[in-house]
Amino acid sequence: MMLTELVDAAETAGATSSRLAKTDALAALLRRAAPDEIPVLIGLLLAAPRQGRLGVGWRGIAAVDVPHAAAAALTILAVDRALDDLAAVSGSGSAAARTGLLEDLASRATPAEWDLLARAMLGELRTGALAGVLLDAVAAAADRPAAAVRRAAMLSGDLGATAVVALTGTAEELEAVGLAVGRPVLPMLAASAATPTAALEITGEASVEYKLDGARIQVHRHGDEVSVYTRSLADVTHRLPEIVDIVRALPAHDLILDGETLSLDEDGGPRPFQQTMSRFGADVAHDLVLRPWFFDVLHVDGRDLIDEPLAVRLAELDRVAGSWRMPGVVTADPTTAEDLSREALAAGHEGVVVKAIGSPYTAGRRGKSWVKVKPVLTYDLVVLGAEWGSGRRRGWLSNLHLGARDPEGEFGEPGGFVMVGKTFKGLSDELLRWQTETFPAYEQRRTASAVLLRPEIVVEIAIDGVQHSPRYPGGIALRFARVKHYRPDKTAAEADTIQTLRALRRE
């Protein structure tokens, strides 16, 4: 398949707001693809090449200045080989080697092809071809039920591999895709409520559990082999040896556990989230010790549990995790739930998560079976820009432009972001310095007063609510917004939506 065919399909998908039209364009492309081209196409459309990290940033792309090809001649597999070469570069002279590889690829691409490749390598290909649309396109191209494709993708954690099975395998092979110890799955997500009582009204009888201000982890064990993954499915096993040791000692041979980890201070209280996250970026010895709390089990010794009710999973979790289990209580009584919430807050934690006791584990989905409750409303938003400070903040990037995700394209392109407010509150000198050093790497353009960014950096914002406002395109503004902390463990695709925030609106 020629790269220009992908360019044409991406342009068609990006030119329409119709989800069906996007799906049709991408399905037609996938039907023409050879099996070895499918994962390459999926990776480029998602702006997440199958090679993973390429070592290429916006400065390297911007520095490429070579004549482009006059006619389309690049194939999809030729592009894939070029990306393989980029990903393999390391060591002394790697910067020059990457530059040479980028220039070679750019010279073989037409201007339109290079534009698509550059944006795909930088993670900002905006065609509206998000994972949900691509899932529908794979199902349509393969003539398979969308639910079966979606489940296989969630459990495999790999849309490209799922597409290959759907398009080249049998219906039985697609249905057979399931949990595999050592292969991480997308985590189940929680909705929000204002109080434990309100959460119980949604879930009914539930397991009410501590909500920690920690980092989500998924741990897989096969015998003595233990792997630890982040919520984005990054492998951090070598960075968390204490968690590996704890899970290796549990009474089971095969396990998949879901939980959180954080570090405790000398008094047994939680350390700040940023200190916990510092361990995830450290490849050297670190004095900060992390402790896991497990709140779910997806597999035990050959038995998949994701379709079992939570009550069954918790019984198994009690058996295998013991003292490493997240504190909680099963109840339908609002008073009991409120008491546990106060207990969690008194211990220095964020609040509670209320989980319907009969619910299955829905990997990668945010439904109403799990509902998180925090005393302060907090939402994960995306930084769209930052203004230069004044006074004592002169010279630092300070006032943040905050955006919520717009999955349906109600205010623009599906999967885009809509601005909902600004804030400079909660920013320490350390954070101001970090923003000023970091944000230019995400720069799209500048104005006289601000640096506008690619929508990739996620920040957790505490608010008192929202109010009607004609100032921003979403029709709302955040009330008393302040920065809680940045969330390097989350992607922009996990940010909260404009619809969620509008549900809080005070007219």
C-alpha cells in the first residue's frame, strides 16, 4: 500500500465531523491493507507509531529542511522500516544519526506525506481518528461486531494487533482474545460524585474503598516473573523492585492485580503525589520506598475474573493479597460510607471510591459502576497555553489556559479540546520554573503574551464548581480553579470532558 492512500484517507476523515463518514473512510483503507501493513496504519492514524519512542521531538522535525519528492513513491512498509531505524538509534552520535534518517525520509515524501508523518511522529495527528472511531472502522472493515472488537482491544491493550486478528482471522479467534498474564490491559475507570451518599444512589450496594493520591499500577505475575505497568501500560518493573518482591511472595503462581502505590512519610501519612511519581522516572537507586495497595484482581492461577462480579473478585483478592489489600467496607448504608470517607480523609487520603458489588471489570471504560468521591472537586484538564507572568513572576510562564476534552466534537473537531478557564493559583516557584523550562518543547505558536501548546500535558485542577460564562466557547468557566499537581501518568485522552464539567453548571 502507498503512503499517499493513508494521506487521502486521513484527509477525508479530518474534513468531516460525521463519525460515520470518518468510519467509512478508514474502513475502506483498512480493507485494502495487507496483514503486515495493518498495525503500521493503526499506529500512524493514532499518532502512536508501533515502534513506541522514536527519540524525535519537535525541534528535530522543525530542523529538517530538504526538498520533498515531487511524486508519491513511499510505501507503508518503507515508512515502517524508516521508523524502525529511528527507534534503533542510540549512543554517541545519535542526534546526528536521527537527523540524517529524518532528512532521508523527508526527501522521499511529498509535502503532504511529510506533513502527516511529522505530525504522527510528534503525537499530534488530528484527523478525528481516535481509538473509538478506529475501533468502529476495524469492525466495519472486518464485518465483525463492534463489541467483540472493542473487548479484544481492551483486553489485548493493542488496537493494531486486534485489527490484524479481526481483519485476517476468524470470528472465533477474535472472540478468543482475552487476558494473558504479562500483557497489560487498559484499566477500568471511575465516574465522579459529590458525596458517598450520592455515589451509593448510583451503585447500590458497594465496596467503599480508600481513594489514594497515588499512582495506578497493574502487576502481572507468572511464577517468579513479575511485571509492573503504569495506567498508560508502560513497563516500570525495573524501577519498582520493592513491589516486585511483595507480589512474588503472594500465595499464587499466576496473578493480574490492579492497585495504587505511593510512599508514606515517617508518621505513616501519604507523601505528595509528585514524590511518588519521581520513582517512575528514576533508573537509579532511590531512597523513597513505595508501598502497594491492591483493590482488584483480574486473574488467579488460570482463572479469568473480569466477568465475575466484584464480590467474587474481592473474595479472591482477600485470599491472595492479604494485608496489601486496599482498606474498604461492603455496604449499602450511607452512614457507613460517609464514616469510611471521613476515616480516609483523616488518614490524609483523597476520599473514597464506591464500586457496585455486582459489577464486572470493564477494562478501559468509564461507566457508573465505579464512582470516586473527593471532598474537593478535582478534574484532569489539558494545558492549552501559558501566559508570561508579571511582577515577581516576570520571566516565568505562569497563568495556565485550561482545556476539557470534547469527544463528540460539540465545540469543534471530535476528540479536540475546548477552553474552560485560566489559573495561576497553586503554582509554587518550583512549578513555575518547571513550566518555563518544559512548555517550550510543546509549543505550537506564540503571541506577545503567551506560549500556546500542543494539548498533551495533563494537570489536576481543584475547583469549587463551574458557572455559566459566555467568555469561553464551552459556555462555562471554572470557579476558583487552582493547580493541585501535574499528572505525567495520564494522557490527554484521559482528561475530563466538557460534558462532565457542564453537568456542574450553576445558571
